[in-house]
Amino acid sequence: MKTINLNGENLTIEDIINVAYNGYKVSATEEAKEKIKKSRKVVDGIVERNDTKYGITTGFGKFSDVTISGEECKTLQKNLIMSHSCGAGRKFPKEVVRTIMLLRANNLVKGYSGIRLSVFETLLDMLNKGVHPCIPEKGSLGASGDLAPLAHMVLPMLGEGEAEFQGEILPGKEAMEKAGIATVELVAKEGLALINGTQVMTAVGSLALYKAINLLKVSDITAALTIEALRGVRDAFDLRTHMLRPHAGQIQTAKNINALTEGSSFMTNQGDLRVQDAYTLRCVPQVHGASKDAVNYVKNKVEIEINSVTDNPIIFDNADVISGGNFHGQPMALSFDFLGIAMSEVANISERRLERLVNYQLNDLPPFLAKNGGLNSGFMITQYAAALVSENKVLAHPASVDSISSSANQEDHVSMGTIAARKSLAIVNNATRVVATELMAACQAIDFRDGLKLGKGTQEAYNVVRNKVSFIEKDKIMYKELEKCDELITSGELLKAVEEKVNLGI
């Protein structure tokens, strides 16, 4: 099994996916370990001198003016974890939990948190041996980091809470024992070092981002199939037009459509059948391109965040201890709201293309793509993907515009970044199903046209779909077929096959 060596500087989205889904192991570089040790020495010195430093020898939040003695530091840290374990709702799936643990570890290896190396290695052991804490998805305000959900992450380290191990939910202590990992007793600063940061919102948002990047490419593939099925006008994708409005995503989308439809005889020229197409066909570069630009912005922000220090207080090697606000989730909150809006629009335009495929008033195809309409309803109700589009419009309302005061007004502006991340993931999942529906309908429509040739990339996409989903000759249980198309997208099978023929970008 491959191993990713953490140094806090160059973790990538691809690394996250490999740890989250593919079981990659995680270790720390020797240089990173030395940084952790050096940071811990600073904390030990503060405790020995009984210096008053926030979160080390004081209480937390509004209790920052309460001094804690060296003897009470262990109790303080344990109390912090127990009292902050206030999460609610369903538990995050395993891939999210693994990402949370990975991102927290990558924060700690930078050597600004004051944690002992042994405690850090306990977290890595849990990740590598598959002890996954049960972390509720709700309960973070996203300001003093993701305090509540991260506290749940720490509980099994102390022999508390619950964790999943080898497919079974166990008490935290039992899970640790079965995995052969010793529990820990936290000392000064360590509780805060483990829970003060943006790793939960960033974990959820990173997985949403990865799905969004792939879905944008699949959306171009699907749009190209629909354009061919409706005998679209190729002139709208002439790069000369797009170079006059040089948004990167717009240009890339036009290039994608041209590459996918290269050699197609389905495509028409301006004036052959019609002078121009409706916006949902003609403006694919402008709409998909805008979403690509948004997603690339978010990707840049996430790549910064996953390699940043979001702890508090921050321990510098000259013994300075600064209580700042790097834990505040606003950069991620705005980014994930933006991601949700961008991907909501991908679903929006996809559903309108779906409508053009199934509505006989808008095309020259059989009503609802049914071979024997009347007896068969065909794709009539697949257009109810509109329900997901409508749901996305509600979910796309930004979480980041909200705030609510907490901790006796000490935390008087919060980001709601974890809510933004969770919503963006829900939107991406909904959008995937909408695009999958369009994909299936486009292939059905293509089968009603004889004697025409698909493009270089769209032919490959069509082949992949037809390998799993047959032409709908007569009515059948549709959700099973739609789920097959959905799986072709989420598994990466469709995109991989097409990219072996055509180079696609975002």
C-alpha cells in the first residue's frame, strides 16, 4: 500500500482522495517530527514557568481570564474534549472522517501546535489502522474552528466516544484495543491543538470539490451528446468567438465540445436546419465555463487551506505564543457557498437540456423518447429531475451570510463554513443525478436517428453508457437504469474512457 509523507506544505486534492477512498497510509517526514518536538518544548517551558498563555495555562473562550495551574492542565484538556463533544445528526461517512483526520494531521506536522509527537502518532495510527471516530455532521459554527465535530474525533483517542473499526461501531476504548493502539492522556495545549481548526469544513468541501471537478467534465460530455442528438449548430463553438471574451472556463468548454464532437455528422452548420440553437445548447461554453472558473477559484483556496496552520494559539519557535484568528472559517465558507452556486447552475442547465430532449414541441423526436408512446410513457417522468434542481436552488442560499454569537459574545462572528461545505456536497450529488438523467436521455435520442456518426469523444461516451444501459424499448423501472448512469459518473468509468480518446480540461 502506498504511503503519503506529510510535511504540511504540499498535500493535494489527489492525496486526499487516495487516503479517503483508496486506503493510502500516512506518515510524517523526519523534519516534520522535529518541528513537532520543538514546538512541544516551548509549551513545556510555559507550563514550567507558569506563564499565562491562552489555552495553555488559561481557560477557553470567555474563560480565557481564568488561570489554570500546571497540576490542573491534564484535567483542563480532557474537560475541553468532553464538554465540546456536542455534535448532532447523522454520522459523517468513513471517507469524510478519514479526510478530517488527514487534514488535522497535516496541520499538526507544521510544528505550530505544541502537541507531543506521541499523541500525533496516535492520530496517524488510528488513520492507518482504520479506527474511524464517529463524528456527527452537525454542530459546528465554523468560527473557532470545527470545535464540536473535532472533539468527537478526539474522544476515541482518550478511550471515550465511539468509533467504527472493521465495519463495526464500537465504544472508543474497545475500538482502540482491537486495533492495538494505546489511548492517551492529554497534557497542556494538546486538546486545543487537536480541535481548533477548519478541518471538518475543509474535508467535506474537498470531497465535494473533487466530485465537482469530475462532474464538470462529464457535463461537457453529456452536453455534447445532447447537442448531437438535437442536431445542434457547431458554429456556436467556433473558438474565434470565445477568444473575443477570453474567460478561461468559457474557452476550455468550447475546446472540450469541439474535441468531443470531432468528426460528428450529427452536428449541423449555421443555416442547414436552423440559424441558431436555444441558449441551453448555444451557451454551454458560457454557462459551464463560468462554473469552471468558480470551481478553479475554490480549488485554489482549498489547496491553500489544507496546507495552512488553523490552530490557536500558535506556538512559534522563539517562544512567542500568539492568540489570533486563523481558525475562522470565512475563507472556506465563502468558497463552498460559491462551489454550491456554481454546481447548482450545472444542474439547472442540464435539466433544461433534458427538457429539450423529451419535449416533442421542442424537437423532431418522438414524444418523451418513447418508441410506442401512449402505451409507454418513456422518459416523461425522468424530467422530474427538476425536483433536484429546485432543491439545489434552496440549498444554494449561502450559509456564509449568516452569523450568530456564541461563548458569551466572545465568538461574536462565525462563518457557518461547515454548513456551506455540507450543502455544497449535497448540491454536487444532486447535480450528478440530473446530469446522469440527461446522459441517459441523450443516448436514447441518438438511437432514434439513423445513418449519422457521433464524434470522437461522444462515441466513446455512448459506448460506455450502452454497455450498462440499453435502449428503452418499452417502459421499465427507470430508477434502476438511472442509478447505473449515476454510477458511471461517480465511479469515474465514463470520464476515464472518454479521456483516453479526448483530452478534457476545466
